[in-house]
Amino acid sequence: MQLAVLGGFVLAAFAPLLHRWFGERAGLVMAILPAGLALWLFGQLPSVVAGDTLVFEYAWMPGLDITLTFLLDGLSLLFALLISVIGVFVLVYAGGYLKGHQDLARFHVVLVAFMMSMLGLVLADNLVAMFVFWELTSITSYLLIGFNHNDPEARKSALQGLFVTVGGGMALMAGLVMLANAGNSWSLQELITRGDALRQHELYLPMLLCLLGGAFTKSAQFPFHFWLPNAMAAPTPVSAYLHSATMVKAGIYLMARLHPALGGTESWTLILSLFGALTMVTGAFLALRHTGIKQVLAYSTVMALGTLTMLLGIGTQEALIAFATFLLAHSLYKGALFMVAGILDHETGTKDIAAMGGLRKAMPITMVCAVVAALSLGGIIPMLGFIGKELMLESVLHAERLNGLLLMMSLAAAIMTMAAAAIVALRPFFGSWKDTPRSPHEGPVSMLAGPATLATLSLLFGLLPSWVSPLVMATASSVEGSAVDSYLALWHGVNLPLILSLISLAVGLLIYRHWERWRDWQGRLDPILNRGPEACYFLLMNLIVVVSEWQTRMLQNGYIRNYLVMTLLVLVGLTSHALVYRHDLVLDVSLDVRAHEALVAGLMVAGAVTACIMRSRLASVAAVGTMGFCIALTFVLFSAPDLGITQMLVETLTVILLILVLFRLPRFATLSTPLERVRDVVVALATGGLITVLILAVISGEQLPSISDYMVANSVPEGHGHNIVNVILVDFRALDTLGEIFVLALAAIGVYAMLRFHADEYDAAKQRLPHEEYLDG
Amino acid sequence: MVKSGTLILSVAARLLMPLQLLFSLFLLLRGHDEPGGGFIAGLVAAGAFALYLFAYGLTATRAMLRVSPRDLVGLGLFLGVLSTLPAWWNDQAFFTAQWWTIPLIDYKFSTPLIFDIGVYLVVLGSVLTAVVALVENDPD
Amino acid sequence: MEPLMAVVIGILYATAIYMMLRRSIVKLVIGLMLLSNAANLLIFTSAGMTRGAPPLIPEGASEPLRQVADPLPQALVLTAIVIAFGVLSFAVVLIRRAYEIVKADDLDKMKDTDT
């Protein structure tokens, strides 16, 4: 399992190579991985439905309690299935939509990486692993929204999405740390069994708010809903995948996952159901304001996300069943509708619904897909969306808190959603023919496969709810935290939800008939809407720019000396304050020095001081060299042969380096005034004195037990080495060393790049402008 | 600036260079039990090539090195990362050391050794990258 | 030995900082070299200095026969020495490039080149 997900990242890295081998068909080849995963996940279905939780454990860093454990229960299985199945169709679809696009390989790299991050997110058991995958989805989605990076709008939207979701990610991290501390575990499995302790913890509210901060931003809940419609700048396959079926549901997933641990309290119920309902109405309302087909769909996604949050807030068993059904239904129809939108855009050359009409003759298959999916969106019998909506209304009706208010809002949202469904499914295909920028015809098979399958599933699951019933109940069980025993049915008889559905159908169609008038009326609200959360976002961004400009002018004034003096004075001031007032300063100055050691120490000081006062570069460097060799000697005298050798070798290589560079550099010059020099001497002596006192305090203070005893004792038995220093470097602390050689490699590459860039630039400039020496400018 | 050295330097470099390289390998392999190891051995080897560079110039050194020093850096980092993986096979934590005994010569081979060779190559490659780039860049 | 070394390290820090506060860029490099050496010594000294007991285990034994010097700070300092060399080479090349472009060795004159 872990191998499949991590292997997916490797596959993403090889996407450009696959493109060289398979050309346009690379997407199909890459779709094999999610397809295989989906099949495997289907294979796990029976045991998960039976109530088992499958655990795949791998101890990644046991020392830090970080494991890469994957957890497969109803909730994560539903998500993983949606991600992999829709992922297959999106990969196939993208091959048609972006056919011939020069950056198709880059698209596949990021899309597959995203897919795997999303899978990791819903499968991870460890909070840290989950957070890493969470952030990876933010980053990959940033790259996907900004895929058309030549378009400034796309770049702006991508950045907005990134700022909002990553800002939420920070809150999430704080929340996760509090959660782990309160529940005394980093494992989700264990945390959800400690619900009572968590709910009574004193940090419950701040923890909940932080976690919801992450979930609300990711899942575009009010007031963070504005980034999602803007993210429609992404290519349509991305919108179909990220902004309907997967990424935006990450926040929903998090809330559902934590429901057994944190749910059921007063604050949980109030916050989630109110904000969810508000998001739901806002989304449905704004969907009708726009004529861009993707905008309409995006706002209806906001509506759906709000509904899901509200259902989690209500939290009754009924609501959780509704949650699982609605989630599945939404992913199916919204994926299909976005792909239809992509076909329309691809074949007609416009995204404006008002500019389309009468396309049913040109694109009959697309039309059927659109109508079927939209029926599910509108919640009309016999679609899965209908079951979802009925269950939703039913559970709102029975909600313990605020059910009157929530019911009103749900009805309003249902009416407007109905109208939006009619707009996307009927407008483009019926009515009189309108000429579009491109002469439309049916989309290619690769693009029709996805919407056709997803729309068929919406219908099939509606007609035969018993097919999905077990999976839905397993999902509801994981959200509930205990087994849910129920089943889905299409027909519940004539009851209040059905009547409400009929009302919403009638009123929704009425709005659809008078859509133009409705939009005009809505347009009058624009001045108010323009002062909404998005305006706050821009205000905040501008504020950040203004503040950072101000503080840059104040603090970053460009003089290194000023930074250094300021830093050092603060350091000396604070440390000496702490030393004097917080610490019983006992300095042990008993000396045990032998003559040759004193000589070496004296030479060191002489070298350093000489380096400062010499007026020639060579003399200064020689003096530093002397000091370096004395340090090497000190290492050898005091039991550090490895250090002595290393220091000696580095001194030699430093001489070579400086010979090559130093004499290309200017001679020493006296640039400062005597007063400045006095000031610098004072700062230098103060810092040096502080260091001396610090060392004395350290060596005379209480000795804490050394952590290296373990290493000394285990060097031979565990590390099979007699040189303990080397065993530490390559075995006990090898991860540190790995980081260090990366630093070294970076420094070398930096040196190479600086020198190389120079040579190329110089040659190119000479070729371009043989007579002018513009480089001096 | 660096073209060729004096006669003494040339002769010394020709004689010393193989010895230095051999010594660096010796330091590398014995590093787990005696003073030495990847860092020190890498520095010794870098010193050897630098000496050769000063004695015989850039072209001769390049010919002798055969590969670009940057490739050495890459290979070293690759070996370093590679040595983290075998622990997966035995279901142990990332980077846990693995030891194998090669039967015929009774030599102990291990992931820490692979890692140390990686360190050796990165140190050697980094120093040489910097030195070669600097010599190349010299306008003289 | 440690109290003497404490004074020596203090002096090294003072010289390093004095050189880093100069306006001439080459002096800045010298200061950097002094500083990295001083920092290495600081770590080495703070762990306590032991004469003639390197952290090596004799052949055949599985633990040191007597108390040896603490190996952990040595491992830290060993990598620090090599990295300091890497950073130094980066710094000198950076300064050399800056000098070639700005044609000034006065740090105060370099502060506005990015505008």
C-alpha cells in the first residue's frame, strides 16, 4: 500500500520520460496505476464493509514516533475509491482536453503527484504524515491552478488559493499539535477512541478552532469560499478532479475523520451547522449570478461543501448517512458536469453559457451526460442525488438545534441549486441555435468516457441503492465511531422532504425561466457583495505589502555592519542579563596547563590578532593559517585525531582556494574613521568577553549526563566499528551527515553556477555586442 | 594562472598522486575502526587532484579524472540516499544500518560503508568542482 | 586547560567580529574564517577536554578500556570544519563576483546594487 502511493510519486517524476516513449498516450499508460489501485481497493471492499479496519504499518522514524501507517476503513475507502476511479477518468480525459499542449508532460507530473498526495492524505494514520500530504495537495494544486502560467489571472488565482489554503494549513498544524498533546498520541486510530478525554480537555475550543481553520480554508467554507471559483483558472480536467471530487473535500474528510474524537459538543454543532448552512446558501446564491459555466459549477460545489459541513455539524446517525450519500453523489455528478463543461469549452471555444444554445443536435451524447448528471445535482428522482437530498432534508428536519433555521436555508439552497442545474444542463443544449467561436461537434471518446461513466453511475446507484448501501453505511460507521446498521432506499413514500423537493423543483424551474431578470436583480447587490470576504483578502494582502515595505526601510537598510552590531548588542545584552539575574554564576578558573599547551594557545591568539592588524592580504591569510594549524594541534593534543587530520587538510585546501581567488580581489584599504574603529573594538570585545564567560559557566556548572554514553557503549556491538566518531557520523547520526553532505554539494553547485554563469554571460555579450563594453554598466 | 608548475612540482606530483589516492582509499576503508573516514579521505583525494592540477594544468587533470567533478557530487549524494533504503527490505526503520559478510574474502560490507563512500565522493567532488571552476574562470 | 581556552576563544571571537565589521570585503572573508574556527573550538571546549584518550576502541574489545573523550562533539565539529570550508569557498567566490560587477570593495557601496 505504502509502496503503491510512494511509487506513484516516482511515476510522477518519470512522466516526462513516459511522454518521450508513448507520446500523447502517456496519460493512458499512467492511468494504469490508479486503475490498479482502484481494483485493489475494490478487493478490500468486503472486509471493510464487514466492519474491519485494515492497517498497513511501517515505522518510518520510530525514534520520533513518526510512522507511515495507512488506515483503510469505510471513510478512507470511499475517498480512496473516488480519488483513484475519478483519477483514471481525469487522466484519460486530460489526454483529449490538452491534446497537443506543449506542457502536457508537466501537467501529468503534477497531476499524478497530486493524486498520490490526496491518497496519502486520506489513508494516513499518523497526524504528521497526514499533515505532510495535506500540504503537498496545497502545493500541487497551486501548480495546477497556475498551469497556464502565462496568464496573469491564473497566476493570481493560484497564489490566492495557495495563500488561503496554506494559511489554513498553519492553523491546522497548531491544531494537530494540540490534538496530539491532548490525546497523547499521534495516531488517528488511537485519538478517535479517546473522544471523551479530548472533549473535556481545557484546550478543546482553541484546538477545534485551529483544526476547523484548516478544514474551512481547504474546503472553501464561508468566509473562505472565494478562492474556489477563482481556482477555475485551472484547466478543466483539474477543476473536475481537484475542485469537485477530491482536494476541496480534504477539509470535509478531516472533519469527518475527527468527528468521533471531537464531535457532538455544543460548539462543534453550532459552528459546523451554522457555517455549513451559510456556505450552502452563499454558494447556491452566487451560482446564479454568473454565466461562466465553470463559475456556476464552482459555486454549486461551494454549496455542496457547505451542505456536507452542515450535516457533520448536525451529527445524528441519520445526518451521517446523508453525509456519506451526498458525498458520493456529489463526486459523481460534479465530476461528470465539469467534464461536460470542458467538452463544451473545448468544442465551442467559449465558457459563457449565455453564448451557447441549441447544441443538442451537434453534441447528443454530451447532452445526455449533462442532463443525467444535472438531474442528480438538482436532486430529482431516480438519481443518487435525489436520495442524498431527501436524506439531507430529513436529517435537517430532525436536527436537535436550530432545525427551523437550517430547514429554511436548506430549502432556499435546494431551490437555487435546482435552477443552477437547469442552467448548466438545459441552457447550452436547448433553445435556438447560437453561433460559437468554433463550430461545435461531438467530443472525442477519451473525453466522453469519463462523464458518461460517472453519469451512468449516478443513475445506476439511484435505481439500485442496495449496490452502494454497504459502502455508504461503512463510511457512516467510521464517521459515527460505531457501527451504523441501516440501508438506502430510493422511495420513502410521500413525506415532508418529498414535498419540499417538489416545491424546490417548481420554484427552481421558475427561476430558471426568468434567469435574466433574476440576474439583473442580483446585480443590484453587487456593491454589497464586492465588499465581502474577498475584498478583505485583498486588503490584507495590500496591508502585508505596506508593512513589509515599511519594516524593510526601517530595519533592512543595506549596511551589513548595522545588522551585525544590532544583533550582537541584543545578544550580549540579553545573555548577560540572564547570566547575572537568572543564574548563580560560579566560575571555576582552576588551571591545569602544560607548557607546550600554553605555547600553542599563545600562538593561536597571536595568529588571530596578527590577522587583524596586518595591512597586507597575504600576511593576514598566513596568520589565519598559523592559527588553523595551532587549532589542529590542539585537537590532536586533546584526544581528537580525526579532527586534527581534518583541520590540517582543510587548512591546506584553504590555501589553494585563497591563492586562486584572493589575488583577484582588491587590496586592503582603510575605509573607516578612528571613531568607528573604537566602536567596533568595543562591540567585538563585549561579544568575546561574553563568550568567555559563557564557556566558563558551562564548564563549571553542573554536568548533565552525556548522551554519548550510549554511542560509546554500542559502537562495537551495534555499529561494528572501533572508531566511535566515524560510527556516529555514518551510522548513529547518519541522517545529520546526509543533510551536511547536501549542504556541501549545494555550496559547490553554487560556486560552479556563479562562475559558470559569468563565463556564459560574458561570451554571449561579446558575441552580441562586439564593440560595446556594456558589461561595465 | 595555473598552467604548469616547476620541474620539481611536476615530478613530485607524478610520484605523489597515486600514493595519495591510494592513501585516501586506505583512510576511507579503515575509517570505521581507526582515524579516517569519508570526510578525511575525500579531502586527501581532493588535495591529490589539486596538486596534479597545479603541476600539469586543467586539460591533463580533466583527462585523468575522466568524469566531471559535478558527477562525482551527484553520484555521492545518490549513494548516500541509496544507503537509506535497504532497511526497507528487512522491515526496519529508514536508514537502519545493514551488514552483510561477503563469503569468499570474509569482508564485511554494509550500508554505513556505502554511505561513507558517498560522503567521500561528495567531499572530493565538491572541492574539485570549486577548484576546477575557479581555474577555468581565470582570465589568464 | 578549559579556562585558558575560554579566554583564547573569547579573543578569537573578538577578532572575528572586529574583522567582520570592516567595510573592506576581503577583511570580511578573514573574519568569516576566524569565526568558523572559533565556533568549532567553542563546541570542542565546552564538552570538556581530555588528554591522550581518543574515542577509539582497541581491537578485540567491545568497549573502551578506560574513560575516553566524548566522541559526539568531535563528530559535530568534524562535519562543521568541512562545511565551513564549503561555505568559505562559496563566500569568496560570491565576493569575487560581486567585486567584478560592482568594481568596489567597499561594502557600503554594494548595498544598492539590486535596485
